[in-house]
Amino acid sequence: MSKPVLGILGGGQLGRMLALAAARLGVRSRVYDPAPDACAGDVAQLVCGSFEDESALARFCAGLDVVTIEFENVPVRAAEIAGQHVPLRPGLESIAIAQDRLHERGVLGRAGFATPVSEAIDSLQDLRDAVARREKPLLLKTRRLGYDGKGQAWVRSVADVEPAWARLGGHPLLLDQGVRFDREISLVAVRGSDGTTVHYPPIENVHREGILWTSRAPAPVDAKTLALARRQLEHMLDRLGYVGVIALEFFETGGLLLANEMAPRVHNSAHWTVDGARTSQFENHVRAVLGLPLGSTEARGWAGMLNLVGTAPPLERLLEDESVHVHLYGKEPRAGRKIGHVNVCEADERSREARMSALGAILEGSNAHVRGAG
Amino acid sequence: MSKPVLGILGGGQLGRMLALAAARLGVRSRVYDPAPDACAGDVAQLVCGSFEDESALARFCAGLDVVTIEFENVPVRAAEIAGQHVPLRPGLESIAIAQDRLHERGVLGRAGFATPVSEAIDSLQDLRDAVARREKPLLLKTRRLGYDGKGQAWVRSVADVEPAWARLGGHPLLLDQGVRFDREISLVAVRGSDGTTVHYPPIENVHREGILWTSRAPAPVDAKTLALARRQLEHMLDRLGYVGVIALEFFETGGLLLANEMAPRVHNSAHWTVDGARTSQFENHVRAVLGLPLGSTEARGWAGMLNLVGTAPPLERLLEDESVHVHLYGKEPRAGRKIGHVNVCEADERSREARMSALGAILEGSNAHVRGAG
């Protein structure tokens, strides 16, 4: 295989980091995005086109060895068209599942995961009935196209029913039990084309206003609980014939892991792997979709990540600590937009926490970087 | 500084790896190379032009924040022209010095380094006289445009004078004392725009047929010897007002370091830093030339690198060991051509050696990857 070409549907930061990882391996990347300034275009060939434009998609696919996705809301029809020209990894079913929260919960449940109590809501009357009947708080969510806390409304009492419906009504909806969780945990795994699955250490996440704020790994998780979750995940991946990186987000409550969401792609909560694991999630995704052996997922130390959301301090300021790893995506700052992240990796937990606190203080000091999301 | 643009004269693998490091920091790169298939063009904007084409160089420079070089034989005039449009880092003097081995030796000597005994050779008679007078073996070298052992001829007796002259005569030449060395060591440092200099751990190198074969770091070097060499290097960099990464190659003989060559750029012997140091040489060069604070040069463990020269085993084979880091440059295989390298980084020296031996065996097995150089 000499100089293979990887196609990526979507040209955002995940596509950019996939392209950077691919380049290390001598693999060229071509990204497809409607935006002419898509940030992955800085480091890969960018083909601009609408996800509805079948002929542009066909031209994009010409000469590719494989095609993958970088955001889970890529229109299923676009992925399907690409998949008619060139192998699509992960496959269409996996992509489709993650786009419908109800379907997703079903798949997670069948794999043996506990999930938050949930029901479909198709009308205002449905919502009224459910809210009257169920323990509050409840979280109303669109079944499709939600991310970073978008498309969600809390329902803490009957008084919230009408405003929530006004915001989200008209879309297929899901009503989740609000979970009082102790921690948010994500599990990130990679399944190779030969069925081998490898697992990154568990990750503890903190969100702010619906957007990931920090990740830390390895997160201490009870060994039996972890082993069971990994077996369930492998079972699910085997059934789907999944190839590539997948992320599962969990609420941990009283030692129990409740599976909340899956992302059939590289995931923000594993950005620390670029500087904190032997092989980054991006390289492992590239390896998986190209049918190459997977790399070690071992952590290099105590790793952490802080997202840069909306705006960021000057690069000079972020780089003052000689031991942090700054990643900027080349995107224009905008409220609620992920424009970069900072990784740390230290020999012990205390050093990691010290560095993350110092960085957190710098970020808090620099404008309203966590505000304005929405 | 929002989305700065870095210009790189030369579009080979060093330019490619600089562009990859720049992209992490949100910095766009533009490379200049005569070859339309220059491998850095896969990950950066490529401007094709001859190094003699002043107007193409001027167009290349438009909109750049800074310009640097990726190979030390970039024509000085081209660097000078670029430097008239945009800050050139490192500066013209540093680039010019490294292009003339005689001048280079003078600069190294003035910085206090011991160097191999050497003299200029301008005629066949000069060569005959010197060979009669001096202890053999001697190494005849072109003063300009040598790299990877090119432009060199050994003179072990008077019988070698005519053939050596036939090969190299007509160029300005240098006649070096052949050094019976114990080890080859390189020192790689980075000087920031504020004059701060940081040092990577010393590196031990093994060449084959004039081409770097392996590097290992940190190499044990006597602490006093190392401290002195670093002071001398800092002194030299300060005098030159140097900005960026620099590499010095030494012969170690009886505990003494003899400075042989300098490279005013990122260097093959520090490729291990991508996976084996907190901050790679590429990122630190980008930081330096953009006036940003430098990153930690601390090794993450026992690091090593093997070059892939001429040809490489299939990628699948190289990736069989889940813990190695494969870097391919996207270049067509050709005898004597550097097409990639493999990094290892382990917690102890023994594991590093085990992995490097195994890799070496794979490479030896795959065709004549070290033969055909020249």
C-alpha cells in the first residue's frame, strides 16, 4: 500500500487531527465539507460541497482507499453514497444508530448496558402525561442532531412543560430521567478491521454548560465494573462489525455506570491521548480504517485535557508552562465554539492537578471562554 | 497573533514535519520547493519555484509572518531574498556559515570547540603535499553542498590522491584528519528569539555508508564535557543571534568531543523527540521562529530512532509491535533516500534496545535498505 488516501466526511477539528495523524504514517487525507474555510483544509486536500450533492460526493470519493466520518451528525444519506464508492468505516448502521438517541439507547440496552430511564415523546400530551407521572427532574432531548448540550431542556416541574415544548416541540423527542451522578466517565475503544478491540484507560469528564471542559485519565474505576463495561462494549462492536474509534459516555452513580450516549468517531474526551498515550486515538482510528494493526493504548502518565471554548488566551500565555501541550484548530473564536485544547501529562497525579489548576486559572482569567454556549 | 503563517524554504520531510508541528499550534505553513511533488505539500500550501526565481520567492513571502529553512543547502541568495520580505530565522549569516565547511570549522573553533585537524585544498598539488606530509587516513571533502556522506573521498595512501582528485577536484575542498572515534554524538539545542537556549539530551548516532542509521537518547556523556560543550554552543549562538533549532555533530574520541559539523535547522538525529521528548524539535523550532516561549526538552524515557532508507518493509509489518511509532514521509522509495523513520521510547534502556534490535532485524530483512546510497 503506497501512499494511501483517507477520505473524511467533515472538515472540522476532528478531521484536522485525523489528517495530522494520517500524515505521520505517510497517508494523505482528503476532507469533504460545505465550508470553504473548514479548518482541516489547512492540512489536507479540501473538497467543498453540500452533503446533499451526490455528484460532488462521488468526485470526492474518486481515488480514496477508505472513507470515514469526523462528526456523528453527517447526513446518513451522504455516508451511504460515499459508501457506495469506497469502503465506509465505521459502517452505515453504526453511524445511523448514533443519530437517533432512542435507537442508540436500544442498542446500548441490548448490549447489556444500564441506561437512564427514557421514553419517546411525540406530542405535548405525551410530555404532560410523562411529567405528571415521573419523578423529576427530567431532561427533554431531541432524538436527532443534538451535541454539546444543544437540543436539550430541563423539566423540573409541570411549569417547565410548556416552555420546553415551545423550544423543542415539533422534533422527535426523548424524555430522560435526570441522573444525579457522581462522575461522568467515558470509555474509548478502537476496533480493528480484523475484530481486535483495544481500550484506552477510562476517562473522567467535567462538562460546563453542556460542553466538555476537562478530561482526566486514567480515571479510577472499579475493576469489575470496568471489565464488564468493556465486555459489553466489545459485544456491541462485534455485533455491529464496527471498525474505528468509538466513545461511550456514562454517568457513574453509586458505583453503577449508566450508558448515556455513544459517538461513532474520535472523541473530545480522548484528545489527551495525543500527548498522554503511546498511540493517539487519531492514529488508531486511521490505522483501524486502513486495516492496519492497532497501536498501544497505554497511558504515558497522568494525563489531562482542558478545552478552549469560545476564545483563548494569547498563545504566549498558554505556552508559559514549558510542559503543557497546546493544540489550536485554526478556527475563528466564537461563543461556544471549541477552538483548541491543552493537554498535560505528568508522572504523578499531584503534578497533573497542579498544572491543570494553573491552566484553569489562566483560562478563567481570559474572557468568558465557557460562557455564551448555546 | 491569529493564525500566523510560517514560510519554509524547502519542501522535504523536515519541512513536512515542521508543518505538522506548526498545525498543532494553529499555525499555517507555506513551503517553497522546485519539485511539484515535494512531500511537505501533502500537509501545507506548496509554492513551486526555482530558488533562483526572485519574483516567485517574493510571491511566496507575501503574507508570511516569518520564514525559515528546512535544508542547509538552500541557496544563500534565495534565503537573502526571502529575508528582505519577511524575518528570516535563523539569520543569513548562520545559514551561510553552515554551507562552507571551512568557514564552519572556523566558527566552531572560535566558539572554543576542538575540531578535526583540517586544511583547505585548492589544487592537486596542495592535495599531494598535504597527503605526503600528514598522517593517514585523511578525508577529502567538498567545502560546499555535502550531506549524507556525499562529496567525500577517503585518502588512505598516496595511491588514493589521483582518484580522489578525479572525483572531487574542481570544487573548493577541505582535507580532514580521519578520526578514529569511539562514538558519534550530536547536541541539539533551540534558541528562542529572546535569547533563551534550551538543550535536548545528548544523542548517540550510528551512520552506515554516510547516512544516519540509528540515534539513541539520552546518551551518557561526561557531565563536565557536556556542560562545557553546551556553554560553547550557547556562546556561538549568542554571537550569531541565532533563532531556532541547531544541531552539532561530534566525534567522541578518548572522552574528548571533536566538533565536526553544524546544521542550522531541525536534524535527523533529533527525530526521536517527536515521540520521546516533552516537546519535539519541530514544535520548538516553530515556537522559536515565531517568537513564542520554548517547550520542555525533557526526554520521556529511553528513546531511539531507526531511519528507513531507500525502501521500507510494508507498514503492516512495521506496526506489528504495538509500541513503536512509525513515521513515513510520503516519498517514493529510491536507493539512498530517507523515506521515513521509526521511533521507540521505553521506560528502561533494555526495553529500548530490545525493540530497536527487533526493528533492525525487520529492516535488514526488507531488501537493501541501507545499500545503494550515493
